[in-house]
Amino acid sequence: MSESTATENHPETTVYNPPLQLDAAIAAIPLVEAEKKPKKIGYLTNYSFHIWYQIVIEILKRRGAQYGAEIEVIDAGMSVENQIRQAREMIENCDAIILTPAATEGLEEIIELGKKAGKPVVIEANPVEGMSTMVAICDYDAGYDLGVWVGENVKNPHDSPLRILDVGLPQLRPCLLRSEGFADGVKSIQPDAIVVASINGEATPSIARKTALETLKETGDIDVIFAMDDETGQGAYQGYCDAGFDPETVILAGFGLAGDHEKDWLMKREALKVSAAMFPELVGLRCIDDIIKLYDGQTVPVRDVIPTVPMTAEMLEKYYPKKDGVWTPDFEAITALPTKSDCARI
């Protein structure tokens, strides 16, 4: 499945409209100096319909063009078998590969294919045994920090234990780590806090909405919706409203803060009070820069950690100032955020 086909066929795609000054923002980050550069880079992805990955793909193409590289994008359609087959084909006509694994396990063969062909592979998001490097956040740590923010800033109005609905994606290890970190972070401040239910939003807002509605009919009212990504968080929030609860009394703590809609909603200071910003623009840029380094024989860390921060309305414009009326990444501000060399859990 091609990138365009995957996007067009998915019924819940939010289309990414790149800001006018995106190229200028990317160009402000110096290029990697390299004697050898790949001419064609393949990107084996998953969930390419998701706004977060639309942004990553756009950055890959623009950053790749700065190095004179063409980017080929293929979506696995949430299938490990598809992705391995696609890798076998891609390894023949690409100089290097970036891989977003379709699952937590079973993609080791792609690493071996790259090694046998002498072509570098950069992993994004989800570790694969034998990898040279992975560009990703520290998922547990980011979830923990978000949980601490909620624990410090959100209280049950009746002084009862805080009640949380966890909206996850359990088949992917990074998403499980976000949920675990969030619960631990909240409980570090409010030890009596309760995760009343954990549901699988399947990275799809309509599914999160339906599942949240069905679950909340059983659990009763909650104080906090935590979601491993903002879009399924929005779906779960709609399910909360469908269940007849007061939309003014629940807090949404999201993850990603990728699209304009999420940023606009955050600035309204309504249900979405905080989101763990994951900076997909920086992820895409680092994936390309790391490919250039590996192709040229340079050293890269096994974990190229992307910074995260619990983003609030008060902070947003520091990292995404509006230019020509559009949220535009400020890479200097983003890269100035502290990062950890070792994640608490992987």
C-alpha cells in the first residue's frame, strides 16, 4: 500500500497543511557534513493516515531534498508480514531505510536485510533488536512527567480519589509505556488515584469514542481521560459526552500535540488542558540526519532521544509560534529542551 492510498482510504484522516515557513524553519538546522550521501531513502511506515505521521513524512521529504535524496514511502497497513515483504522489495532500490515498526515484535528480519545489503536502517518509535539507532522519545518518562502535571494540577472536586480512564494501544510497547508512566506519575502525587479502566482506542477516534461510551456506562463518571495520542483522546472525550456526563468537569491529558486542531483546542483552555508534546517535526528531521550519518560511516547513538514536555496553553507559542497565522515549529526552542541519555523503561 502506498502512502497516498493508505491516506485516501482511511475514513478519519486529518490532512496536514504545512506552514508556509516550514522550509525556513528546517533550513535553520545545519545539515550534516558528509562525503557520501544516499540518493534514495525508503520509509517503511505504519498509520501513515495519522496526523503525526503525515507531519513526519512531510519533514522527511523536505529534509531529504536538502541532501539531494528522494524519499519513497510505503505503509504496512498494520501488518508485520506486509512490512517485511515491503522491506525485501525496498532494499533492492533504496540506499537506506527508515522503519516505523508495525508491531513491537517480528521486524528483526528487516535489520538483517539491511546489514546483508550494506544499507543503513534507522528505527523510529519502537525498538527492534539489533538496530543501529532509534529516533524516539522516552515514552515512560514522558508519560510519568505528564502524570505528575495532572497529579499537581487536577483534583477531584469532592476530595475523592482521582478517577482516570486510560485510552491506549496495547499492541505497541511504546504506548503501553506511556500509560504505565502516566499512572505512576499521577500516583506519585496522589497515591489514591484510580485507573478505573484501560481501553484500546486502536488509534482511531471513532473506535475510542464507542469504546469509551460503553466503558463509562459501566464505570460511572471520571475526572481525567488519558490518551496515548490526542486524536483518540478526542474520540474518548466525545464518548464521555455521549454517556451524558458533564463536559465541563473532565480533563483530557493527551499525547503528541501534532496537528493544528490539537493546538487550537489547547489554546481554548477547555477539556484539553495538557499534552505531552512529541515534536514530530524534529523526529522527521533527526531520522534523515541519522541516515546521512550512518550512510557516511559516522557514529550515531543507539537511542537518539527526542525531548518531550507536558505542554500547556501558556507554553505553546514558545515552541510553535504562529507565523502567517499558522503554528510553526521553532527548532531552536525545541532542541533546547533537556533530554535523557537513558530512558527509565524501554
